Amino acid sequence: MKGPGFLDKLLAGTDVEWHALADIFHIKNGYTPSRSKKEYWENGSVPWFRMDDIRANGQVLYHSLLQVSESAVKGGKLFPANSMIIATSATIGEHALIGVPYLANQRFTNLTLKDDFAHRFIDKFLFYYGFRLATWCQRNTTKSSFASVDMDGFRRFQIPIPCPNDVERSLEIQTEIVRILDLFTELTAELTAELTARRKQYKYYRDRLLGFEGIDVEWRTLDEIGEFIRGRRFTKADYVDEGIAAIHYGEIYTHYGVYAHETLSKVRSDMADSLRYAEPNDVVIAGVSETIEDVGKAVAWLGEEKVAIHDDSYAFRHKMNPKFIAYAMQTDAFHDQKAKHVSSGKIKRLLIDGIKKVTLPVPYPNDPEKSLEEQARIVAILDKFNTLTNSLSEGLPREIKLRQQQYEYYRDLLLSFPKPEEAA
């Protein structure tokens, strides 16, 4: 497939007919069966789809993570197989093609082809066109505290039928578009599967390297290794384009990897005396998060200057290799210890007095020079795995990103059907 004229060649001068979404689909909201009725949620056999299903299993779904009983189905009617679900509130635009009869929760609007149009479309073609619908939804939300799609405009959204007077030819065109886009999807899926396997391999070797079997090692508490310095508060209102380099606790688990040389954010220079800082080679630790996994995530600060840190984070100051410490704080051994010193409740917070008693390995503890050499050796190995599995500028993530960009380019090209005013 080459050149921007591919769709023109595929259409070969044939017409394109446009219909409103509401003309083509039955549009119905999903729902959640009453949680107070246990019989709805016991021994279930009816698939009930949520956003978690898309996140876990992709956008063409045949099995749901949760099932409900038949008694939970309103009027005894399921949404038919090969319908689409699309989120019209909260995570707007996420959508999936469902290959079995099902229910979905209230976050989703369900699109089922009307009988008059069932023979005129390939389901997968409509699924791919759903990406254009998703973009429209994201751009057309109501202005309120709870974002939701303009449903009047949603019903008027236009869907193309290529070659409307020749159903067989129309389906051939749709099939070819689906074939090409499926190919891109499969190639990306293969890379993603490879990345998943590599990350499992990386985790295995990281935990094994940092387990130090057969090596002289001493497990010391963090309190023995270094000291914790808590940051001081700043807010988004303090952010500026040019100012003092700063790390917000939330950025540690949403933006940074194992180490950083530059910061995402900067705060006002006139705040300098009111802030606290991480020095070069400190490890900055998130003190708060919504999950146990993210709270306590660490990033080694390798910049040349000190950096301001938020009051819900800590600078851990020490004399070890900072990347070694950051890697060690990713291991299962560290997470198992850390979990015992995290507050309960919706917001998870490190209980710092307990965290100080968590242990990390110190190789060759009686020979500081040899210890640092061993730490550096392990870091060099883990850096290679980290680049392969996490770097957006190198390795598999970069390849996946480029493949995804290519796929999105051709998807847009293949679905850009001319409207009457464009064809004139």
C-alpha cells in the first residue's frame, strides 16, 4: 500500500453514502445489576463487560472478567453478539467489538446494527471506524464536572457506506480495509507479546541478581544505609516554564523510570528558600499514591544540580550506587517488605518509621571498593534490560510506538472517505 491515493484507487470512483449513527444502530445504555442482590452475582454465566476488560484483554472481546446470572438481565434481553461498546463518560472514546451476547456497565453506550443495515456492513469495518467516532467523542464532551459525550451530536455522527448501490463490491472494499488494518494490528500485537516476555525475563534476572545467591552480602536497613529527607510543599500553581527544577511525587510513578537527569517540571525561583532538595545521586521516593505498587516507587536523581522535591516524597541520601538502590527498590523482596509499612485507606502513604527498617542488599559489605564495583556491574546488566524493555527512544517500546504511529496513519488514510462537498 503506497501513496495517499490508495483509498481513491480502492473506491475506483464509486460513490460513498453517509448515514447518521442513529439510523444505522440501535443505541442503548449499559447498566450494572444491583449489587445488593447477591443472586445476580453468584454462579454467573452472562458476560458483563467493563473498562477493565478492554485494559486487560484488548478491543475485540469474547470473554469478560466478570459474569452475572441470567436473573440479572433486564427483560431477559442481552445485547447481541458483534455489537460495539463505546465509553461516553469517564474514559471517553474507549471502545470494543464484542463477539458474544453480553451486558455492559453504564459507562458504555452499546451500538447494535439495525436489521436494515446488517447485510451492508462488516462488523470489523465498523469497529475500525469506531476510532474516528472515538476521536469525535473526545472532542465533543459536555462542559460539566463529570465529562460526558454530547449525545445529540453522537446520534448524528456520520458513518460511510462505500459503493452503496453494489453491496457485494461494498463488502469487498470493507474487507480489504479490514485486512490491511488487521495486519498492522497483528504486527503490533506480536511486538507487544515479545515485550511482555522480555519484561518477565528482565524481572526474573533483576530479582535473581539482587538476591545475591552465593555472594558475600549483608542485608542492611535503610536507616543503616542512609537518611530520609522529606520534601516541602509546592502546587501546580507554582509551576513555571523557567525556574527551579522540581520533582512532584506523582511524576515518579507516571513519568520517570529508574533514573533521571532532567526534570519534567520547574517551580518559581522566588520559592528557593522555602523548598527542600534532593542532591545529585540521591534517590527520590514517592511517599503517597492510590496503590501499594506505586507508593514507594523510586527514581535515582543523576542530574548535576540539586532538585526540589514535593512534601509527599523523600530524598534518600546514601553512599551506594544510586541506580543500584533504585533497581533494588523494584524487586519483589523490597515490595513484600514495603507493603507492611503502608497505611490503609484509599490513599496509600508510606509509614516512614517502618520503611526505615526495610532492608536492602549490600554486596561485599566489608570491602567498600569491591562493593561499589559489584553494584556497578549489576547496574550495567540491568541498564541493558531496562533499555530494551522500557526505553521510548530505544528498544522494543520505541519499535512498538513507531509501529502504532504507522498503523494510525494508515487507519486514518483508509477511513478518510470523501464527503459530498469534498467530491464536488
